[in-house]
Amino acid sequence: MKKCVIIAGAEIKNHEWVKSHIDENMFYIYCDGGLYHEEKLGFKPDLIIGDFDSHPVPETDVELIKLPTEKDDTDSVFAVKEAIKRGFTDFYLVGVLGKRFDHSLGNMAILIMLEMKGLSGMIIDDYSEITLISEKRSETIGSDFKYFSVLPAGGDAHGVTIEGAKYNVKDAELTMDFPVGVSNEVPDGGSAIVSVREGRLFIIKVKSENA
């Protein structure tokens, strides 16, 4: 898999947790204000993208794509689409959840976009990992995560099965109007498996409640 890291401008406090998911062999795209994270993350950009309403246009030899401020795609969405064009298949999204809930919700939708194209994506924030599954795959969750939540993505999910957790279900329906899948747990030393027959699920694995 060709792995790409997209770094946007939302606040990051737990840089070490984020860095535990990424390495120097990945391709790094910094989006506008995401450049403020470069020093603490310790990985240089391979590509810089943005309309630069949050960070000055850098003086750099790194490839740079300057976007207009008035556009359909956010900087982060544009970066993902650009990386797809370049053949990347596995995406790590960092600095995409923060104070701007509209941007956060829009960035969650990137996981749906990637899954629909047969690609893989993970959002990493200070506390958690967020992935998405459909009938194409399942997710295994270890007890090193304090909590996990299972929520329908983009519509109701049918045939949801959770095994090995504190709260288990078999062939259940999760609907958009009732968040019954919030805050499950994995027994110490165990693992839970989540699968869905029809639809999509966000899997939110919470490592810590403190950044």
C-alpha cells in the first residue's frame, strides 16, 4: 500500500500519540495551518496545499499547490483527492478534528469517500482512532483502548454484529436517529470484533480521555 499522511490545522496536543501511527516512509501533505505542526511532528512535507488563510505562504523548495479561497473542496478534501490521483491507497488524517465542528464533520465524510473508492482511511486525534467499515471488512479492537463506539455512517446499518465486548449484539440494526452504539468496552486482555452486513459504520476507538 502507498501510505499518505494529511496534516490539517486543527489543534494537536498529544503529538507522541499521533507520531506512533506514522513514520518516515510515508508521503506527507501539509494543508495550510497544518504547517504549524511540522516541528512537533518531526516530518517534513513532501507536498504543501492550501489557500493560506491560516498560515503564510511558505518560502520553500517543496512542491506547493496554492488554492483559491473560494472553492468547493476544503484544503483537506483537495489534498486527499490530489493524493488519490498520485496513486496513494492508505490515508492517515491528522489535525482534522477540532473547534470547527463543520470542518470536523466534513472531514469525517472523507472516510466514506475513501471507502467508496476501495481505499483505506484513519483519522487520528489526541484521544482516538476513527475508521470506517462496510460489508467489505470487519474491525478488531483490542483492550488497549479504553472505550469504543460504533455509529452508522451515511445511513442506517443492518446486520451489525459485535462479539467479545462488554455489550454484544448479533444481526442488529443501528439507525441514524439513535446512538445506541456509544461507549462500549473490551474486557482486559480480550478483543472485540465488529462487522456489518449492509451499510457503513464509524468505529471510534478511544485510547484516553486526556490529551
